[in-house]
Amino acid sequence: MLVPQDVLIYGAGGHGRVVLDAALSTRALRVVGILDDDPARRGGRVLDVEILGGIEILSEPRFRGCRVVVAIGDPAAREAAATRVAAAGLGFVAVVHPTAFLARGVSLGKGAMILPKAVIHTGASVGAHAIVNTGAIVEHDCVIGEFAHISPGVCLGGAVRVGRAAHVGIGASVLPGVQIGEAAVVGAGAAVIDDVAPRAVVGGVPARPLRKEPT
């Protein structure tokens, strides 16, 4: 008999609602509440789940044994929140929507979020706290770095590597074997045929540099 894991969803914004719905849709998890650091939201409800308070409540004995999913869209804010949760002594759990397809041999990091109709093929790995969003396709042997975001409708060819905290925008396509550097941004609808440098911003068909962030 499956015993569901108690989980707290950290974040009551738009992305948080999507992840909450995914968690509520799987029998592997039991959502016990929502965390949000905005005091004005405390006591409110999202999808009939109560917002219990901010991260300070994690020290309460009732949350021992719970795991957390950091459902914050911005990668820097997501990483900062994950660091605070870890410092509070709680662990993380991945959320996989039941309509997502994960092939044999897929590896998921702690706190990863796999959303409706996503497809992840054999040999691919998704790093801790990364997002593979609605309808994205991650082909065989891809590597998605920690805190990265693969947006809705993205298609990654085989053996693509997406760096830590990189963001691949809605509907972008990336050719097999391409590497996208740490904290790089790929614009919506782009066709990426060449490697993307760390912190670069690219867009267009084919994708070309738009700007490069300071190192």
C-alpha cells in the first residue's frame, strides 16, 4: 500500500498554484499546507489548501517528516528559498504530474518539478529544483542543471545540456548536442543551433546573441 509523503508547497503565486495542482493530482504526495513569506497571505487558501505562514513556521514540531517543494518561478529566488529550507533542516521532494511521461532511466533531483504533459526520455537527468514545464519535450541523454527552467512547449534534442539556473523560453527548440551555459536565457520561440555562453541572452531563428550579462 502506498503511503503518501507529507509535503509543503513553498510559494502561493502563479507557479506555486501550478505546482500545487500537480502535487494534489498525485497519490504519492499529501499536501499539508502552503508556505508564503507575504504576511498578508497568511490564512488564505489556494485550491482549498491553507497558506500556513512563512518559512519561520518550519521549526514547529508538526512539520517534522515533511518535505518541501520550492514552487517559485524566479531561479534566484527559488535558490534562496531552497537554501533557507535546507538550513531549517527539512528535505525536498520532486513533484511529477500524473500526465507527464518519464521513460526508464530518467533521473530526477530533489525538489524538481515536472508538469502536465511533459515528456522526458531515457537517460535524461533533471537537476535539483529545476522545472520542466507544461508540454516540454526533453529527449534522451539531456542534462538539465539545478534551478534551470524549461518553459512550456520547449523541445530539447538528444544530449542537450542546460546549465545551472538557465532559462529556456516558451516554445524554443534546441538542436541535439547543444550546450546552454549557466544562467543563460533563451528567448521564446528561438531555434538554438549553436552553444550558448554562460549568462548570455539569445533569441530568434536561428538564435543569435541579444546581450551578455556582466560576469
